[in-house]
Amino acid sequence: MVDNSFLPKGPSVSPGAPNYRPRGDLGGAMLRLIDRVEALLVAAPRIPWTNRSLVDRLELLDLVDQLRVAVPDEVQEARDILREREELLAHAREEVDRATARARQEFESRITESEIVAAARERADQMLAAAMQEAAERQREADAYALGVLEQLAEQLAGNLTTVRGGIRALQEELQLSRSRPPGERAREDA
């Protein structure tokens, strides 16, 4: 039987399994590589009378190398999210500036009469307050969105790292056990 203790608990994550749920876009390449590592471990031939399996070391190392290459994509996605947040904030600031300019124009055009001036001041203050409130709300929404995405990314990366480390640990233990057995004992166990 294959030692699956290092795999995530809960619904199966293997494609084709009855409870398989596809993962989101975030980290897709990395998650596909982890699925391949899992498939390699699950499909590995079992050593009789043990909880051990034989895994193609080169194939596993190739997948680990591919995982290393996939990580920068996840980091770039996080950078893209932060850039989008900054663009949203810049857009909100531009809208505040335009609203403020419109309020000032309206205010200055009505300066001639005292009643009109008072009304214009009140309207300008209302527009400025509304624009500032809208900008603050957009900034809060952008911050909440970026935080949520970054938290999700952090959880996925932590889970992926735990799975990979568990697989590496299991393979290292397997290699140590196979090296520590005398050659004659290994031949008897393989029979």
C-alpha cells in the first residue's frame, strides 16, 4: 500500500476521482504539477509486505524542478494583483480630482450673488464629500480584494509546499531504508 499520509486530507484531489473538484485559476500550473507528483506516487509499484513504493527518482526530480519554475508565476500573479490595486486607486484619485475641479468651477461661476454663492459652496462641499467618500470606498474595496486574493494565494502555496515536502520526506525515507538493507535482503523482499 502507498504511504499517503503526506497528502492533503478531505475530498480527493486526483483528477478522475469521484470527489475531484477543479482548482481555481490561481496557481494552475503549479497545482497541475502537484497533481502529477501525486499521480506518480499513487501509481508507483508497491513493495510486497511493506507500506513502501518504488518511484522513478528522475521523473520525480523533474517534476520538482518544474515546480520550482512554476513558483515565479504565482509570485507574478500576486504582483499583478498589487498593480491592479494601484491602478484602481489611481483611477479613484483621478475621479476625486475631476470631481473637485468640477466643484470648484461650479463654485467660482456662482460667486456673483450671495445666495448663489452660499448654494454653490454647499453643493461644492457635498460633491467634494461624496467624491472623497466614493474614493475611500473604492480604496477599501480594492484593499479587501487584494487581501483576499493574497490570503488565498498564501494558503495555496503553503498547502502545496507541505505536500511537496511530505513527498520529498517520504522518498528520502524510502531511499535511506533501501540503502540500509543488505543486498541479499533486498533481493528476498523483491521476490
